[in-house]
Amino acid sequence: MEKFGKSQSVKRVEDIRFLTGHGRYVDDIAPDGALRAYVLRSTIAHGVIEALDVADARAADGVHMVLTLGDLEAAGVGVALQATVVTNRDGTKGAEPERPLLARDRVRFVGEPVAFIVADTLAQARDAAEMIELEIADLEAHVVVEPGGEMLHAEAPDNLAFDFGLGDEDAVTAALDTAAHVIKVPVDDNRVIVNSMEPRGCYAEPEGADRLHVSVNGQGVWGTRDKVAAMLGLDKAQVRATNPDVGGGFGMKAMDYPETLLTAYAARALGRAVAWMSDRSEAMQSDNAGRDLNSVATLGFDADHRLVAYRVDTIANMGAYNSEYAQPIQTELFSKVLPGVYDLQAVYMRTRGVYTNTTQVDAYRGAGRPEAIFVLERAMDAAAREMGVDPFELRRINFIRPDQFPYTSATGQPYDVGDFDRVLTRVMAEAKVAGFEERRDEAAARGKLRGLGLCYYIESILGDPAETARVDFEEDGRVAIYVGTQSNGQGHETVFAQFLADHTGIPADRIRVVQGDSDLIAKGGGTGGSRSVTVQNTATLATVAAMVEGFTAFLADAEGVPASDVGFDDERFRIAGSNLTPTMLEVADMARAAGRDDLLSVSKRTKLDNRSFPNGAHVAEVEIDPETGVVTVERYTVIDDFGNLINPMLAEGQVHGGVVQGLGQALTERVVYDEDGQLLTASFMDYGMPRADDVPMMYFDTEATPSLYNPMGMKGCGEAGTVGALAAVTNAVQDAVWSRGIREVQMPFTPHRVWQMLRQAAA
Amino acid sequence: MYEFEMTRPTTIADAAKALGDEDAQALGGGQTLIPTLKQRLAMPSALVSLGAIPEMKGVCMSDAGEVCVGGATPHAVVAAEATAYPGLAGLAAHIGDPAVRNRGTVGGSLANNDPSACYPAAALASGATIVTNTREIAADDYFQGMFSTALEDGEIITEVRFPVPEVSHYEKFVQPASRFALVGVMVAKFADGVRVAVTGASEDGVYRWTEAEAALSASFSADALADLAVSGDGMISDLHGSGDYRAHLVKVMTGRAVAKAA
């Protein structure tokens, strides 16, 4: 194996804690005696607040506080959540309507927070909420993902949040005009509700004389600390933000929410601990949703079926407000992988964001990149069918060839390495593509429609490229590594401890990983964008190098030899002409005895110049029961190029989870708002999460081309599974129903929708 | 959940007495009622648990050869012990998930008569007798529409007696999210004819598909259904399936139930 990747499938040490009920989730560790908060939410999708009277609620048993927007403003605290906006095609900025913590005069989606009640118990807070007089005069709800309709915000005429463009539109138009083949494909990317296993929650408590501790199940603590400080008019140093164990985030928990800030305010104002925990239906109504965009892809090919131009026009749902990072997702992040793995320079994308009377939409596993690849790979599949070319072959002839790397993509991404042909060849072998027709015939004999679908994806790793690692040798002989990333359940504790162990010889069970505390860690990037292992371990390597350098000089000094006579071999220091071979822990003890405490805490911050580009091929094989419309995934094969793997088992686990999220979106997860903006799928009675028996056993392996952009040669793997799954499954469904004359298929493939599609085709 | 009083009587008589109080509500396995309470959609002043009454639990055979199930018997027990009636045991074995099957009861399911529940199909297709603390009710008289039954206020299902068919099968097409029956069909072939009961589909709740019964009584094979048509009129239409879809599935599921009946 490569020098910096030991590639061991070490089992997750944190699982003992999680699986035996010893996880420390936010609701487990809320302080004894914490007051409980409850949010009164709008049950109307769009309307004007005509009356909001909280007097009875304030007087109710056990109630300590009832907040409305007016109360927050009277207290002089910040009331608006900020969001990043994009630049429009005409150079202006995307719309920036206010997103207040609690509704201001108007409600714009079902689930919007209207009032915040704090009481001794949750039941008392809920009782008080029922005493609040709230009268709302209905307005028309705008629910369809299109511009126009009843206006939500004066700042956004036609409900248009932005109109973003990227690429050379004239060149694309010219190329399409002269292309031998032009294929136009509508591609819908359905909305999903994220449904982390642990819903959102937080608590806040006064700490010391004039500080506030805010604990939230997030994806990083520093943004939360900064926002709480800004809202409450405190110095950042007065706020401590922590993330305890977190039961899944998927991007949804990367953003801050009104409830966290309201809880912080309440704890500060009341001088007492206050805790808030979302229930499941509340989560489904108020967590940032994912995806929800409709695109039309246009591909141009020359007579030899080589791509000459690609254009995508997208309308993306923002929901009722700008969430923190919503505008950049289907625009800037989408563009990162716009041309995928193909040798194609003429590309153009236009994305319009629209406001609707639905819950806000933001990052969801992959954030823009699954969406872009889904559109492209659906379009490639459709083009192959329309031109009568084998879908695998059409990809192959358009791949960027290995000898073209480094390759700057049409959207400016510096692809460093890749061997897409090798990956494709391997996946075809493992998926037994050659035997597919036989399996299709066998299925047909049983009355089933069988289909095969390919997605060749590429990912662009995102998130903060910089990270810090600090290693402390503690007096009890243990070692702590402080990291700026944040586990949401991926296994960081195992990986970071093992990596440090591999490079220092310190036994992994002597190492504890410290994360998620802004008092202990000054700066960090949290989890997101498949960044964690690459950026954190790069920082760890730099820290280890500094540790070795410091200990080397110390030993040289102690032994009276030149530093060049002291070496470290990942296990022990060796000194020329001496039998002394101390381990790093032993040298640390020597340093401590010598009063060299400066050697016992070492910190380095590193920044990667470039990110990595994991890529791979997913092949799905589905079967459809035409009598019922049920789609089952019979075979699923993944060959990924993740570069070098640090822990292959955890990498595969990430792929499994990602694929299942993709299968869920494609097959079972369907969000339905009615025309009045009521969310009809606000519980698991109606929202179909994928279950174990919806998922086949998967074949997974890798064909690695190590990245040149980080010392481990690795590529991120956290989002890749989701990126590949959507198009692989959809293309397989299209393949299965092609013989029935169906030329357009759109997710999600729920039994009813598939049955309707087949019936309409038969009519 | 609002506050309520809770009692756990140990005899049917005590339970009936406790249910005489205004706003008292019977609690079976709680698989519908508890979620309803948690959502604050119901506000009973008192819950009378039927789970501590020994005479309402268990599976046995009557002298007439019926499988008799105590009203407070959980699905898992029926699945394990109603071996004399494999179609019934199979139906019970596939209700919900293990947690539901260990809590939910046959009496609770029949008293609630959810249009998507499985047990109503078994009771109706079997021609079961619903035994209460005051009388016996034939299944054909018992079901009176969605969430509506012949039960009087405070009346308790103490036992259900299922005649055992020669062959039977319950075929369920699950709603993908809840995994309740989107359409469930119980086919039961007796010496004197076939009974077919359909759950999940109709706006009137569980019903007998009499055309299929006639066709299958003449010839017990899926082919016998070929010329029958099911109308989507009066079928439930929601985001999981239109009335037409449910009507279509009624025929498909009936055919599959016949093919699998043993």
C-alpha cells in the first residue's frame, strides 16, 4: 500500500457506545432542570397574521417565556437569519428577502415558527401554545416549482430568487445549431425530506459569569458560535458552541436554524438552561429539504457521436425563504461537475431559483453535484437510445482520456487524474452486463420487465480546504487529538485515532479524538462536502511531522548527537550509535520530565491547494412488475475510484449509505404538497423511507488512481454513493419500460406512478 | 398527550363497568390510540386497558372446529398459535413489524376497523363471529363502513371465532410508506362456497367481492376472475393510489391469493 494510507478496515470504536445506548446525543445530555421549549408553527402555507395574542399563554402554568418577533425586536437582538446569494446573469445580486426567526406579519409555509414558548415541562409549553390566539387570513399558495403565482416577497417579483448563468452561451448555441444530433431531455429531481435518524435539537445554558454555552446536533460549531454571538450582541469569546454525538446530518444540519438561536436567547434572557428537541413531524415540516428542481438538458453530438455541446436549463425550488446556502447549490456547486467525465468544452447552464410556499430547501448529501450528474447521465442515456448507440459505448467514446490529465474542465475544475475507461470496463465485468439479455428474457418469461442502467459520475470535493490538528500528550499517558471536523456518525473517531496511531506508533486505544467544542478548538471546517478525512489527515500529517521534528531535536540534545543521527520510523526513534529506541510516548515522558512542556502540545494547520475528484460507475438492474408497478432493484454494482483508501470498510459503508439514499429518492421518497401548501407527507405513514428489504446486496470495489492533490492520494467518498445512484436507477427503469414505448420516466418510481406510466403507454 | 387516568381491570365485568364512565376509552394494544394521543388528537379522560384480562387472551379450538382468538390476543400470538388456520396465521404474521405484532390485538383492530387494517378482511372472509361482553355478532353484520362497526359504546370484543376454510390466503399489497394494506384480499374456500373480503380499497371499508365469490365458487382458479371488472368508483383515492389503481389491484391481489391458497 501507499506510504500514507495504511488501508486497514479497522472496526468502529464508537459503535460500542452508539449500539449500547451510551451515545451522548443532545437530548440525552440536556442539563437536569432545563426548561423545555416548544415552537408554535403555522398551519397555513401563506397568509397574513391578523391577530397574535400570547397573553393567556404567558400566564399559563409553568410558563417562563413566550416570544414573538416583536418581543425579540423589543429586546434589541438580531432577528434575521443571513444567507449567501449568487450573482445573476445581469450582474445584479440574487434576492435577499428577510428570513426572520419568527414570522413577521405573514406566514409563508406550513411549519414556519410563529412563537416560542418556554416552560418547566414540554407538556406545559404545548398547553400554553394551544392558548395562543393566532388568526391568519389566507393568501393563495404558490406551490408549483415555477416562476409566477402569488408573490411571497416584495424583493422577488415573479417569485424569482435569482437567474444564474455560467458558461459560453453563444458557443453552445452555435455548436448545437450545427450538431449532427441534438437531444433534449426533461429531467425532474424530486424533493426529499432528509430525515436524519436523530431530529434536530439543542440546549443552551449560562456558563460562568457572562458566557453562554449552546449545544446543538450540528455539523460544526464555529458558525453557530458566531451567529449566536452576533444575534445576542456578545463577543465570540462569550459563546461556547458544542456538537455532541450527532445522529446524521447529511448537509441538513450544516445550517443554523431559528430554534437554536431562540433557545440561546431564551437561556440568556432567563438565566437558565433551556432545551428544545424536534419531533418527527416537526422535523419533516421545518428541516431544510433537499433537491427539488426541474431541468431540461440539451446535448449536441457530431456524426461520430462525440459530444460537441451541452446546455442545461433548470428551475430550482428555494422554498419560502433563502436558507443559509441554498442559492449557491443548484448554481455554483452544480457547475462544479457540469460536464462530468466527458471531454467537452462548450457548456452552458442557466438556473432560476423560485420561492414557493414550502419549507426552505438547502444542502442534501452531495449538494448540487448529484443533481448535475443526474441530469447529465440521464441525458447521455437518452442520447444513446435516441442515436441507437450502446449507452456504455457512448460514455466510453466521450471520456476524457488518461493522457489528457491534468485536464481543466469546461467549468474550470482542475481534474488531476482518472482512468474512466478502466473503471467502466471493470464495472461491466462485475455487473455481468454481457449476460443481461439472458436475464431480461428470463424475467420476461415470469411476466416481469427488466432493465439495466449505468451512471458514470464524478464528484468535486467541497467544504473548507483548510484544517487544523492539535496533538496533546496528557499526564496520564494518553494522547488527545483535537480535530476541526465533526462526526455525524461516519466513524471519525476510529479513523482519526487510527491514522495518528499509524504514523506515530502510539496505540490507537491510547488516543482520544476531541471534536465539536469551540472552547477547545479555535477553528475548524466541520463535516460536509466529503472533506473530513482528506483535510483532517493532511493536517494530522503536518502535526506529526512537527512532533517528530521537535522530539528529534530534543533527543539529539539529550544524547549529545547531531539531529541528523536521530530518525523516526513510525514506531520508534532510533539514534545512531545508541541502543536507545524510545517510542513517541516514551519521548514525551522524557520531555515532560525535562520540563519541555512546549513539546507536549503540537498544532499545525494545513490548506490543500486543490480538491480531489472521486469518480466511478454505478450499474443498477431493476425489475418491474407491470401488474402492480412495483420496481425492485435486483442487482447493484459499484466500482469507484476513490484513490487510496484509509479504511476500506468505512469507505464502503459510506457508499452503501449513499446508494440507499439515492435509491430512496428514486423509488420511495415522495414529498407531496397539496395546492394549498399543506404537506401531505408529514409522517412516516405517508413518507416512504427506504428500508433494508428495499435494497439489494451491493457489489463494491475500487479501481484507484491516487489523487495528486493530497499526500495520502485519497479522494473523498462521503457523497459519492448518492451521486451515482439516481441516474443508475432511473436509467434502469427507462430501459425496462422502453419496450413498452415509454420515452420519458421521472422519479420517484412509486408503484402507483409506474403503473400509471405503463397504463398510459398501453392506452 | 394530554393527561388521563388509566385503569387495568382484570375481569371483563370490571372493564365494562369502567367503560361506563363518560369519556372513558378502551385501550387494546394501543397501536392506533397511542399515536393519536401523542399527537393530541384525542382527549379521553380515562383509558381502560384490556391487556390484563386473562380470559381475553389466547388461541384455542371450539367444539365446532372454529379457531377462537381472545380479543386481547396480540398478532404475534395468533401468528404462532393459529396453526389450524394457516391463512389467518399468515395474515397475522405480516401485520406491521414485530413491535406492532407484539402489542396490537385482534380486538383492537376489529373495534377500530381501520379501512387499511388486515384483520377485518380475515373476519369477513372467514364469516367469523365477533363475541362481545353482551352478544355475538356475525362478521357480515359487524362492519358498517370506515371506522364504523356494530359495537355499542363501551362494548368489548372478548373473542373472535373463525371458522376454518379448506384453503385460504391473504394477499396484501402494501402502501409503500406505512406498509398498511393499500389493498388486501383474503380468499377463503369453504365446502359451501368461497368468500372474498377486500380491505384497504373501498371508501366503505372492508367488503365482500361477491362477483369473485361466485366465480371462484364455480371454479377456484385465478383464471375464473378473468372476465370480472372492478370499478374505481367508491374506491379510496389518495397520494398512494387512485381509485382506479386500487380497483385494478383488487383483481390482481385476488388472483394471487387464489394461486397461493393452500
